Amino acid sequence: MLRNQVLFLLSFCLLISFAQATPPKVAELSIKNGSKNVDSDLKQIEITFDQPMQKGFAIVKVGGNFPGSGERGSWKDDKTFIFHVKLVPEKSYRFAINYKQYNTFRNLQGEPAKSLWVRFRTNKSNGTTAVQATPNVPKVISITPKNGATDVDPNLAEIVVKFDQPMSGGRSMTGGGKTFPEVTKIYWRDNKTFVAKVKLFADHQYYFGINSPSHRNFRGKNGVSVDPIRVSFKTRKAKPGEDANVMPATPPKVVSITPKDGSLGVDPNLKAITITFDQPMSGGRSITGGGESFPEIINKIQWKDSKTIVIPVKLKPNHEYRFGINSPSHKNFKSRYGNPVKWRRVTFKTRGFNEQEVDEHYIAIGSMRIVSAIEQKQAWRKLGELLTTKYAYQDRQNFDWQNICESMATKATAPRTAELLVAKMQWLLAHAQDPHLGIVLDGESSGTYISSTEGNANIQAVLKSMSRNQSHGKHIISAKTSDNIGYILVSTLSGNTGQLEKHFFEALNEVKDSHAIILDLRTNSGGDEQLARKIAGCFIKGQAAYAKHITVDPTSDTGFSPVRTRYFNQNDLGPSYTGNIAVLMGNRCMSSCEALLLMMKQAPNATLIGTPSRGSSGNPHRHQIIDGIQVSLPSWQAMTLEGVVFEGIGIQPDVLIETKLKDFKDADPVFEAAIKFLQQ
């Protein structure tokens, strides 16, 4: 008995299921399928289904004459879809409702509607035998200010558009650029009156559209769109003593950045960088930069409003970031009035993750690699051994690395993620204040210390003061002053060194006929020392010694190799220059760029001008700690040709130019000092 009841219930449920799964079908068309007498003035076809539908649709063109007007269709209710058409007299048309894989007409259960071919032919143009009357097209009955007006009050606060019938509530106020009114708020005063609150400028021409061929959301309750109208008007000049707005002639300014420019300890969980300007913007953008210091952008960048842009990012802990708002060659951050934002660089540094954040962060992204307490102890002791025997600057901060790492090993009493172990090692090694000291996890390297440096350059101001500016790739620019002083900016020695060498040769060829040259290295943080030798080789004859170093050697009594001297040679493959050279430098110059500075000291007519360099040159090598984790340790102590170790001190300029950050707001005093020096 129970078995029979169960079978009955199952059968009943299956019957209900089959009944609910019946595919939808077209119950009615507003034209007769196959008709040869359809009104050629018809603007829409209504398609009604036999059951409630989802909001997708699939009107498919498969050969033949397709009647669609290009305007997006809409749902009149949950069963009736409006297909907008554009017809001509005495012509045959066809289209499909769902077809093969294009089947997004679906019911609420997701079942696609049965495919249906619709064919018809239009009648002659007099429309006397039409099968359906043309829907009532909404019309504009008044616009404030009047279309074509030339003496509009610049203090007018509202643009008002009135229609002859109730409207759907949508809108397409089209246009853009500096001729489009600055709209602060949009609303419907009633179902026939549209209002746009605006801020207008005196003596200014304006244009906007009520709908357009591709944007037709001003439509009546019947679903029919207003025919597109272009509206123009011009405001009068401000009267004497009148408080009227005038279009800004000055470039827009950044009024706030999140995180703040130059801030330290930024939360690495921050999800977005936000920039707000003081003027309405055009909607374009130039977020410039690249490499490891450029924030990882993970989703679509969006304008929150006309003045605020939101950049979704994924940040790393204990990491310094840099990006540009515009650049000398990329200026798409501009006001809606066409004025670009002045180029500026933004820097900030994130704090490290705490223990809970590290575990939660890496578990959330799917990392479940666990390091046992025993492995952690082994890792800490191995790190202590490597710091004591392989680190060239182990004594610079007077730390007892072996004992510190042993102390960390004794605290390892429970399993942890590998990422947390690496984060703790980064925290410890940051105390060495060595930009070349790093930790590597599964092949991905992370720095342990990146100090915030205050630059001493305004490249935009430099380039603005010269003519014949020419970019050679992304990282090298050449230019000339009016009195024939050449200028070359080399912003990096890292990347495709073959291309960089080629681009430098191109730049030098552009300016080698100058009576003097400025070589600007102030934004260069190093890269490949071999490339540095090829660049410097264009300014000497024969061979020259430029630097010394000692390399870590645990087998020697001192722990280091004998002192070795490094040389560079005349570059016979590139152009040469023997005139006076001013080499601009600052505290962003480090690593292989400092080697280039030392080389240029040996060029007979070169003078180093600016502030001391960073003082960081390590020639780092990787060493295994445990499986999957390595430490990158500087392997040498770099010296000047006189045998002075310059780590933490920097290379000293021949001409010191002391400056403050505010000095570079609209000028570049280091560049100006170099011009005066060369002229003298």
C-alpha cells in the first residue's frame, strides 16, 4: 500500500514538472505572419508569448531583408515584447524569434521559446490599407531656453523640456565636451516635464541632444521614442558687476588622492585608489607608469562622478608604489573644457600584513601551503647562517643576525602558512634598510625595504622650456634649448637593453651637434650595468677605470675577496660626443645608475650636478633557505675608484644644488643650474 502511494506521488510530481517545463511559444503578433499588406509607416511590432518571460530577447537576422531599426527593443509587460522596425514600401522582410544558439527569449523557468520565422511584405506608401495604425510618437512642445536662442541668461539654473504626452521616465540627454551643459541634477517634474539642473558659463555656445540615433530613452508610455532633436543656445556676456560663471582657463588640479601622496603605512587591503579633481573632467584618463612599483589594476576603472575617478587595485604588503597622473606624452586626464592636468607623480608605501591578515589573505586566494614548526626553525637558522656568511653588508647596522634568527626559531612552535613565514622574514630584514635585500617565495621576489625618497626633478617643466622634444621608446627623450644645448633623459637601465641602447644612440644623434649636452639621470633607479657601460662609452676615448668592489668570500680570512677594479671602454658602435656634459643626479639614482654616475665622472668634460645619489649597490645573489623559499643577498661592497664604500652614503655631485620639494612646483632649479653652468 505504502509503495503504491509513493509511486502515485512520484508520478504526480513528474506530471507537474512536465507541465511546468512546457516551452513558451508566440501567442500573438501585432502583424499577421505572411501578410503582404503591412503598413510601411509601421514603427514597431508587438510579440506576445503565452506565459511570463524573462527580460532577455533574441530577434535574429538570418539572410534576407531585416526590418530592425537599430533601436533596442523593450518589454511592454511580462509577456509582450516591442520590436522597433524601420520599413520601406513594397518590400519583403523576414526575421526569426529565437534561432539555434540565439535563444534568449525564455520563460521564468529558463526554457527557451520555440523558434518562429516571421515573414511579411509592406504595402504602397499611401497607408490606406494599413493593418495597424502608426503609434503616437511623442513630441517636444517647449524647451527652456529656446532652441537657437543667442542671449540666454548665464545664471539660468534649469533646462526644461516639455512633451505632449506622458513619458516613460527614461532619458537620453546626449552630447559631451565643453559645449555640453554642466549638469548637476536630473529629474522629472511630472510625467511630461523633464528638468536638468545646470551650471552655465557666460558668453558660451552650448549643444545637447534629445535622443540620438543610438540613444533613444526619451520615450512615451506607449514605448515609442521621441525623434532625435539637436538643441543649441548661447549665453550672453556677463553684465558689469554681475556674478556670472566663466569657463575655467586654468588646468584642473587634484584636490584629493586616496591614499595620500607620499603616505607610509597604507593598508594593503585597500581596494581602490580614488582621485578627485577641482573641475568636471572629460571622462578620459592617463594613469601612467609600469613595472613592479605600478599598482595592479584588477577591474574596470570608473568615474564615480564628473570629478572623481575610482581605480580598483590589488596591493602587496610592505611595498612602495608609484604612478603618474598624466605624463609629458599622455594627457588624457583633462577637464571637460579641454585643459589637461599637469603631470604629477604619486607615491605611497603599504604596511606589512599582521599575522591574522597574512593567514586570512593567503587562505582566501587559495594558498594552503603549511610549514611545520620544525621547518620554520630550520628556515630561521639557515637565514641566520646566510646573513652571517653571504651578506656583503652584514655589519652595516651592527646587528647580530645569527642570534636574532635563533631567537625567531625558538618562537616557531606551531604550523603556519609559508606566506606568513616569508612576511615575518621580510619584517626582520627591513631593519637592514637595504633595497637590494629580498625574499623569494616560489620564484616570486619581494623587496624588504623601500624607503620613501623625495625627488629633485620636474621633467614636465624641463620639456616645456625646450623645442624639438622627441621620445625614443618609452624611457628616453631628447630635446634642445633655444641656445643649442642638447638634453637627453634616460629614466631606466632596466628592460630590453638592446632597444634601450638603440634608443639612446638615436637620442645622442639628435643632439650631438649641440655645443653642450645635459644627461638627466635623476629618475633612474638602475638596471643593467652593461648597458650603463655602453652609454658612458659614447663620451670617452679608449678605456677608463670607474669603480672598485670586494665580493663576499667565506673562505678568506677577511670574508671578502681582494679589491677588484671595474673598467669601461669606448663604444665604437654608437655615436660619440666630446663636448661639455652636465649629468643631473639625485637621491633616486641607485644601483647600476650609480655605476653610470661613476663612469661619467671619468668622462673628461662631464660634471655631476644635483644632490647625492641613494647609495645602494648590491649585485644580489639568491640562496636557498628551505624548499620554495630563498633570500636574495647583496654579494659585494661597491666602492668609488678611490676605494670608498658608498652604501648608505651615495655618490657625491661635483656641483651640489640644494632644493626643497616646493621649488619644483612649476620649475626645475637643478636643470636651470645646469644651463647656467654650461653657459658659463
